[in-house]
Amino acid sequence: MKKRLLILFIIIFSINTYGQKVIHKPDCIYSNISGEIEKVELTEKETILHFHVRKPRGGWIYIPSATYIESSLTNEGRLYVIKGEGVGVAEKYYLSRTAEIRYKLYFPALRKDVKEINYDESNSRGNKFIYKLDVSKNGYSFRSSKWRNMREHLDSKNKSSINNRDKQLGEVKTGKSDGDVFPEDLPKAFFGNWYDKYGTLILITTPEYIVSDFRIRYYRSIQKIGNNKFKIETTANSFEILSLDNENMIIRTDKLSSLKKKPSNNRSEFIKGNWVHKNRISKLTVTDDFFYFYDKTSENTLGSKKKRIDHVAESKSDDVIWYILYNQGEFSIYIANKINGEYVLSPRGQMETKYKKIKK
């Protein structure tokens, strides 16, 4: 009986392991999309591609309904896009406030024996495609800056054929450093809210992102350089962790900084409630778990759009409260500032958009 239960447990564990398989920064032979695939999720029911695309502000993204993925080996059995998250299918998405966006596309599940896939948007005005995206293992572009620099060098050689490039990439892959790790492999002590000696919030660190200089940064590469010592490169900057324990951390950027960690205040009770725009053109409601947004024409009492509260941090004795929000593959920041004894709530970088709490 025990043997049967053990076999059943192994089978269930194997299914769950496959269902949770995630490929980080997958390699490919060629791509002409304006960005990259950050990760691929493989489950029993679906295949999810996570895109990070950069375009000039004012540009747009369009995902045709005929967009598909297929096995690179057989070039058959096309799997067409089911839905988009962050960017809809067969809908133009305009980049009005930013020059980059993260979104997800959902496809039917791949066969377990598929190692490489092609991606094609099937756009009659000019196809966007990815050739031989490796969905069998994590990519080296994330794990090694040496690999990334070499990859860019190879991509710049227009004279190289796809076959030659495939051979070159195979040779470069042997240069991976054993010190490279993923965000989830960092010590748990690293994740949290970090302050300087004056009580000012300097860093918010999570396995998904880092907040520094008032902006959300995403991991590019992490290298272990010693015991609890790491070199971290983000989408905007890099720094080194020189020492780390549960409450203290010393980092080096252009200077040394000694930081102290404080527990996260996940729920600020006095922020919860209804807020109205200074010009009364819109309002929002803050609850334990969500920000609900709705304009003056919305009849939905819970708002026409909601963003989940992912993280909360306070700075300088509650004078500033940071809210990291998540919606459809994208993180954003709202900040509550105490001005003349009252809080004003604003999205980061949009000081003209101010909300004041409605008093009961």
C-alpha cells in the first residue's frame, strides 16, 4: 500500500512540476520583434509567452488573431493565440505615456517533446516573428553578461547566415559562469524594504522587481561573487551587495551605502476609502487588496478597472507611503504624500494627477 502511495505521489509531483515549468529569457536564433521574450510558462493546458516590447512613445502594438506558435522541427500543428493580457488580440494598443510595455499572450499547450518553437504574428503589413525559440531550458542572455554581449555582437553581423549563427551560438553557450543565479535564488533576507539612517526608503526588493530612484527596475543578470555577496544588473543600473543579513545590508553603486530593513506594512488603514481627483474628473477606491479606478461616467460601483496591491512601503514615519500595483502583466507605482496634515495620492511621475480622500 505504501509503495502504491509513493508511486502516486511521484506521478502527481511530476505532473505539477511540468505544470509549473518556466523558461527564463529563452534563447532564439533570430527575432525581429522590438523587444524580447522575458519568460515562457509551460502548463498542461496552455503556453504563455511574456513579452517586453519597446517602441517610440505614441507608437502602437497590434496582435493579429492569426498569430501562432509551432514546433520549429516539424513546422506543422500551428497553435493560434487564445487571448492577450496587457495587450488585447486584434486590438491596437497605443503607447501614449510610455515607450515600453510588458504583456502576455496565451496559446494552447505544446507537446512535451517540443524543444524549439517559431512565433509568427501573420501580419500582412510586415510579419513579426521569432525563429527557433528554445523552450527546453533557461536562456544564457539572462545568466551571463558575457553571453549577452556576445549575442549582440553576433546579431550585428549581417553577413552571417542563420546556419552559421546557430553554430556560433552553440559555441558561445559554453561560456556560462557557475556564479550566475536567478532572482528567486537570492537569499530571502534580501527581499523587503530598505532604508538609510534617516529613515528614507531607498530600495524595495522582490523576486519580480526592484524599486530604486522612484522607478520600477527589472532584473537583467545576477552573479554571486561571494558568501551573501552578489552583483545585480537591472534594466537601469547595477549595484553590488557587499554584506547581507536579516536586518542590514551594505551595497555599492558609485558609493557605499549602509541600509537597514524594516518590516513591510502591507495595509495602511488610514489610506483605505474613497478618493476623488482634484478636478473631480475621476475617482478611485482603496481597499485591503485593490485600487479600483473609475471616471465620472462609470456606473460600476467597484470601478471600471482595478489593480492589485502587490507591495506597500512607508518612508519617513508615514509621511510617504509607496504602493506597488499590478494589473495584466504590468507593475506601477502610486504614492501617498502627507501635505499640510492630509494625504494626496498620485501615480508616480504624474504630479498633475492628484487625488484627495473623501471625508465621511
